[in-house]
Amino acid sequence: MRVPLYRNAYALIFSSATTSGFGLVYWILAARIYTTESVGLNSAVIAAMIFLANLSHFNLTNALNRFLPKAGRETGRIIIYFYLISLSAALVSSLIFIFAVEVWAPALSFLKTSPYFILGFALATMSWCIFSLQDSAFVGLRRATWVPIENLIFALAKIALVVSFATLLPKFGIFASWTISVAVLILPVNLLIFLRLVPQHMKATAGRAEPVLPSGIVKFVAGDYFASLIGTASFILLPLIVLERSGASANAYYYMSWTIAYSFYLVSQNMGMSLITEAAADQTKLSIYSYRAFIQTVRLLAPAVAAMVIGAPYILSLFGKEYAAEGALLLRLLCLSALPNIVTSLYLSIVRVQRRMRALILALTSLCVLVLTLSYILLDLYGIAGIGLAWLLSQIAVAAVLIFTQLGRLWLPHLNVQFLLRLLAVPRTLRWRWHRRRFKADNTSLVPDILSRISPPADLPHPTTWRLQDPVRTVNDVTVITLGPPGHPPAALVKLPQSSLAAMSLRRHRGVLIRLGADPRLVKWRALLPALLAADETGRRPYLVEGMRSGIEAHRMISDADTRMRMQTAAAAAIGDLHRRTAASAVVDAATLESWVDRPISIIRDMLASGKSAIDYHKPLNRLKEELHGSLIARSFTVSWIHGDFTPGNILMTPDAASVSGILDWDQAAPQSLSQLDLALLFLSTRMLKQRCEMGDVVREILNAGEWNPREAGLLNTANESLPGDTMGVRELVLLSWLRHAEANLTKATRYFSHRLWRAKNIEGVLACL
């Protein structure tokens, strides 16, 4: 929800879901308390009103999404101009429609029989224009979270009025409930927009505003409007066609099914609206944004469509038995057509961001021609179910063409094969087999060079017989593959960096192992270190090979309380031995504060500045810096070699958890560092794994409590008793551990810089409580 692309899309989708759910209740009530003829007639009037409103706002809704994100000081003026243009056009178009109603909809000719009908229809069309535009204004202002609130009020008001009007207006109560609900909402909503949201948006975009030229808006609107007219005709005019050719009752059955199915179409449209807004603010991210929008929409829609296909007759039976009998197949087909529509809808959003109006017109024209042509043919052959079949076939055809000619090239760099396998319900074991085969195929060519550098081991076959075995899952930019003789357990690990940061991390890891291995103080202790077997930093692909250590990863021993206590005690003893053998007392000076505090804060500040932060991070970072400087300067602490990433994932244990058999991944290790950090990080990461939460959650928990639990405090006290220097307070130690953890992640893997959720939970969440 902190990612604007998803947050605004979810708000719109939630709005559509809420509106559809209450809309279902609304039409169930309407079907129960009004005649089918009245339902069919009113739904046709509503369809005509919406069609004319869409005709009259010139599709300025998309223009608001496209141009408001960077409008700056012109924001309010653009919205007002769009309102005035749309209102004028709505008045003219509604009057033309009414006075020539016999030409295009003779069944609605009653509209011109009374000045009240004429005035009411015209005002309703004008109100609906503003109602549509204000939703787009919310989205363009990146405040789409207001949309579901507004539409929820509208839906509830509609329900209350449709019941109230059943007696007062038995023939036109449905239409009246729509129009009055819309009219009442317009004033308060626009007061919110112009008095609060527009000034906030103008202030927020002042530094990155771009000039909005009238010529650019006109060119965009002209193409988009023409395309929108074509697209609108493909579903707004169909109720009129059904009404004229099959009667009011058939149109009632069709309209109810379409109303339900259209809610699935709205999911794609809402994700597309959010895509337009976010990509317009930064077009360099259009490719990745559109791909993520596609993946997320598939995840949302696929299970919902499957459920609707199964439950179609049960849903329609809520309207009455005749609706279920006549419309179940139609509803199934319409819902299925929403899946290929994901591709079409997102493509339309993409070309709107790119202002490729010809491509927009071509895609919508193709879809409209296919839908209307097939509907005209299949309506006579299969009844109203034929329209559902027409939608499904048309959407599949257009989506297939778009994928193979346009979207394939755009999305290919981001293609997630593992997700596609999951999407196709490929079993986990088969997915992992594919994953292993791919890794082996990519790295087999390295095997001869690797094996030529490994010294023959005493207890295993000669390395020339070894083969790559299985990849090991990691959370950083390093690919790890096991290596060993056929028919034997793995004897070594091959580590291959996938980024420059990962390559630097492996170089640090190797350098630390060499230094620790040469330190005479660690002759007995160094048995816990990985054995370096081979390395190459000069070839076409750098790699590092280290011996496979036996043992059970400590993170597998945290579920049971007694085992977890034994593991932490053994781990504390093992790392404490390193601290004692390399310990020295040091007074904190400016250089120490630069290493412990200033540098990690600077890295965090750069990371937050590179994206869109949900908080004002400058003040808490400055407070943190001042607090730690004030509490640490001139104090004496124990410094020593530390592991720097002493978490259960890097600790190997004996099966009984009584002792440590190995400590892995030394790329974050450093000499002359605060020895207490290793135990603090062990406690933080163990809590994180046990509670299945993020590190930031645990940091906030301890900062709020102000103390370690008794077991943790006891281990820390035992370790500190054998070391010189002061004991650091809980708050200072936790904050320093958090800073080092954040610095480590941001300097060893590129994924953390762009991982918005990780940043929100582990960085912004902690800063918010400082």
C-alpha cells in the first residue's frame, strides 16, 4: 500500500468492488420491487445517459490522469476548464439526443413528452460528467484513496432512494435514484478537491512541474476522445441493440449480467488508470510499471473469474429465477472475457502515457468492430449468450495480437518465468527442477576452469570428476551452486556474483578469510571458518569456491524454546571467543562516530532520496545522529574483529545445538569494531525469524520495551564481563545494530534500493518512531 502504483490501483479496485457489491444489492432490490419492463426501460435510459456523458466529457478523464501528475500551479485551472467544457457539451448532446430520440432509440421517445423529463435527463447527464471527471481528478492528484469513500456514499444513497421511490415513482424510480444521488455528492467532493487536495498537489509538484501546453492537451484529447467513442460504443450501445431486437425483458437479463461482469473489467481499467498517473510522472519506468501492473491484475482477477464461472447461476438467482435461467451462460462468458481484457486495457494505458493516439484508435476500433459484428451475428444464433461469446472471442483475438506485436518486446526484460510457472499451476517440484536445469546450463562452461584450480582432497575423488549439482537459494545478488563428485554429497560451494555490489561483497569475503586465516591469535578458532578452495576475479565471470561445511543451519532451530536457547548460548560462546582473542579497548572519537553512525546514516539518506519516501526522513535521521553522537563520544568500549552479519542463517550447528560447527559469509566482517554488535544482531535476527516479521518490527519492539529479555540480557552480560570497556545501553546498541544491518544490506545487494516494502518496514518504520 506504500507503493503509489499499487495503492492508487487498489483504492480504485476497492471502490469498484464496493460499488459492484452494493450495485448487486441495488439491482436485486430493483428487480424485486420493480417490474422487468421497468428495469429494462430504466437501464436503457441510464445506459443512454452514461453514453452521452462519456460523449460529452471528451474523455478528459484520461487527460486528467495523464497531465495532472506534473501540472504544478496549473492543476486547479486545468480541472475547472475540463469541467466547463464537459458541462457545455453534456447540455448540448442531451438535448440533441432527446429531440431526435425516435431516430436512434424509439423506445425512449417518452423523454421528450414532458419538459420535466427533458430537464431531468439533461441535468442527470451533466452531473454524471462531473461525477466521472472528479474521480479522475482524485487519481491524477495521486489521492485515489478518496474515490472508494465517495462511491460508497453514492452506492448507499442509491439503495436508499430506489427503495423510497418504489411507491412514489414506480416507473422511473430507478433512474431518479441514480441522478439524485450523483447531484447531491458533487458539491462536497469538489470543495475537498479545490480547497484541500489541489493546493497540496501544487506544493508537492512545484519542483518537478512541467509546462502543460494547450496544444499538447488538445492533440491528446482529440485522439483519445475519438478512440474512447469507439470503445464506449462497444458496450454502452449493446443494451439499446438488445432492447430493440429482443425486447425489454431480454435487455434486463443482459444488463444484469453485464453489470456484474463489468466489475471485472474495471479491475484492469483501474490498474491502468494508476499506471497512467505513475508512468506519466516518470516515463523511464513505464516498462517495469506496466509489467508489474499486468502481473498484479492477473493475480487479482484469475481466482475471482474462476469463482464467478462456478457461481454464476447462484448469483443471478438473487435477482430471480428467470435471470438465472436466461443469463447464467452469458455471465460466464462475459467474466471469462475479462481475462484477455487485462492485456488490452493495460496496452491502452501504455499508449496513452506515450501519447501514441493512432495505436490507441487502432486497438479500440479493432475491438469494437469485432464485438459489434459478432454480437449482431451471434445474437440471432444463440440469444443474449451470443453477446458474451462475441466479447470473449474478440478480447482473445485482440490480446493475442497485442502480445505478439507490441507487449512482448516491452515486457520480455522483466519476464518472471517462475511466476508464469506458478500461474500455470506447475507443481513446486517441477518448478525447482526447471530452476536447477537453468542454473546448470548457464554455468556448466565454468566447470573446467574451477576444477583446474582446486587442490585434490584427501578423502574424495579427484576434482576433475566433480560436477555442478544444485543451486542454493539466496537473498542477495550472489548465485550459489553446490559442486562435488557424482554420487557423493556436495563437497564445495561455487559463488557467482550477479552485480557489481555482489562482486565487491565476494572480494571482501575472500579478503577477510585470508586475514583471519593468517592471524596467529586465531590458530584454534579458525576451524570455524570456510575453507577457500579456489577463486578467479580476472576471468570473463568472477567466482569463488569454498569447502562445504557440515552442520545444520541455526535458523532451523528456533521454533523450540529450549533448542533456541542452546543455539544462542553456543553461538554467543563461539563468536565471543573471536572477540576475546582480538579484543582491545578504544575511546570513541570523531573517526569512530563516522564509521559507526555517520556513514550508515548517509547511505540510508541517499537510498531514501533516490525514491519516493512516505515520510520526512531528514528530521529523524538528524535526531538519531545527534543522539548517538552525544551518548557515545569519549566513552571506552571493546573493539575487535566482528562477523558483522551474525544471524542464524550464517551459523552452522551440531545436531544437538550444543556447539557451532561453522560460521559462514564473512563479507561484512571488520576489525576494530564494536564487539557487542554481533550478539545484538543475533538476538534481533532470531526474534525476526521466530516472529516471522521484518527486522524493523523487532527494532521498534525493543526500542519501545527499552530492554532485552532476561536470556538475551544474561548472555550479553556474560560476554561483557570478560571484555574491557563500558557496557552499551540497550537503545544505543539496538540503534547501532540497526544502522549496521541497513548499511550491510544496501551495500551488498541492489535489490534493497528498489524494494519499496523492505524500505518501508525496515527503514521508514524505524525512523517514524524516533
